[in-house]
Amino acid sequence: MTPRERVQAGLEHRVPDQIPRFEIWIDGLLEDLDQEDGPGAYASLGQDAVMMPSVNPPESNAWRTGVDEFGRRWRDGTYVGGVVDTDEDLERYSPHLSAAEGRFDRDEVAEVRTRFPDHCLIFGTHIGPLTAGYLAMGFERFFLRLHEDPAFVHRLLTTRTAWCIAVYERAIELGAEVVVLGDDGAHGGGPLISPGMWREYVLPYHREIVEALDAPVIWHSDGDTTTLLPMAIEAGFVGVHGLDPIAGMDLAAIKDGFGEELVLVGNADVRVLCGADLEAVRREVDRCAAEGGAGGGYMMASCNSIFEGMNPEAVAEFFRYEAEVISGR
């Protein structure tokens, strides 16, 4: 199978020739892994999918210092709060949907498609409505307003949903074959809001996004999302990414309970990728392959991403050994 065919088989719950390798975000460690560019790193590190490059507008304060166009406050590249509090703020900090066009460089994307014609082209970013909502307002204000002014929260989530759809539609127009909706909705103890509130404040917007897009959508969230997985199915997501073992998510149990309806992506514990025990890295790959790989419907990846601060030697061994194990199965 080609890498694209392998991913497609995985998404359709067919058994591919080998478990697809589907690391979604790897930009944080390129230099340490001796990789010259982001898209090339995916292929070089044995991944079956390549991330579509995107652009942060030069005038944006995102990941810099100041308030960005969405109302998020940054200090030296670190998020420190949100400023949206009123309808006037919401209007000011909601970019026109036409600005989604500027998030991609058409020529750069075309070059990636030409370089990797057999790979699945994916696009993913953390602009899901819940995440975009609480970052725009700041955590305390957002979660208080769920109780004090739910109508305002719905107006905020509506605008962020429209922006999300506009960006993903643009990515699909340029060739993205699978999109990953980053919308962090849980922590180690469970969802950020109750499943009942999720049904009111998140599920309708997730369903709207999925229905609007002409490509399969995978939902990413950190934390323990177990009680939210039935609503991921209701929303129409083809799969879920993360499956955070640090939060207690058991890959074998999740596959048994949800594997017929959701493609499972991830679950490899990032703690071993931050450490120096290479045998622990290999055990983690073996575990994920054994628990997730049987019968298809699983794609190998870390439970989060490859980020700055990981041990490059451990990450390199993760990619090397997953290729060895997967190709030998």
C-alpha cells in the first residue's frame, strides 16, 4: 500500500498492510532530529501523513507579545489570558472569515503536494470552538459566564465555529484529505465541563463543523475524554486523537468500547519520550501496537505531539522502533 492508501484503510476500519503511522504535530523538535523542514520531516521519520503548512499573519501577536486578533493575550510566546468580555469585544476580536485565505501560502502547499504525492495530506490546528472560546475570554471568565450569561457564550462559540469552518474549508480546497480539530476539552480528572453541559455547549458546534466539511474530521483533545466519546460519535467524527494515558485512558478498553465507530489515534505516552529509557520507549510502541492494531481502526502516534523539551534520542528511537515493529507485523 502507499502511505495514503494505508491511512484510508485505517479510516475505513479496514486492515491495512501495516498500522498507519500518524504523528500529527512534530514541529517542536525538528532541529534536534536533524530535520531540515517540517513537511519533509514527516516522510523522513516514516509517517504516512504529511501536515499541510500554514501561516501566522505577520501582523498577528499570536505566539508573540500582546493581544492577538482573537482576543488572546500573549507574553513572550506564552498565553497569559483573554480579553473578550462584551459583544463589542467579540466583534473587535472576531476576524472576517475572508482572512482564512491568508492562513495558507498556495505555492508552498502546492510544493508539498508535489514532493509527497503518495502521502496523505492532513491539516490540524487548535481552533475548535471550546478552546477558542475559553482562550479568548480567559479561563475564569469563560467558565463563570457559562452559568451567568449562556447566551453570550453561545454567540462566542458561534463566531469561533464559523472561523473554524472557514479555515478548514480553505485547507480542504487546497488539498487536505483529513483534518484534525484541536479542541481540548478535558484534564486528568475528566471533562472541563459536565457531559450534560458538553451536549449543550459543544456537541452542536462540533456537529456543525463536521457536517460543513467535505473531508473526514478527527477530534483531538488531551485529558480523560472517555465520557465524551459517545458524543464524538454523535458529532460525526471519524476518529479521536490523544487518548491520554497520563489521564488514565486505556487503549484496549477504549477500542473494545468504541473501536467499531471511532478510529483511534495515539495513546503512546509522552512521558517516555521525555525520559532516557529507550527500552521503555520500545515497550510503549509494542503496547500500542498490540492493544490498538488488531483488526484495524488504529493509527500509531503519541498521545499529544512531538514538543520542545522531549529527549531527542527517545523520540528518534520511537520513530525508528515503530517502523521496525509495524513493518514486521
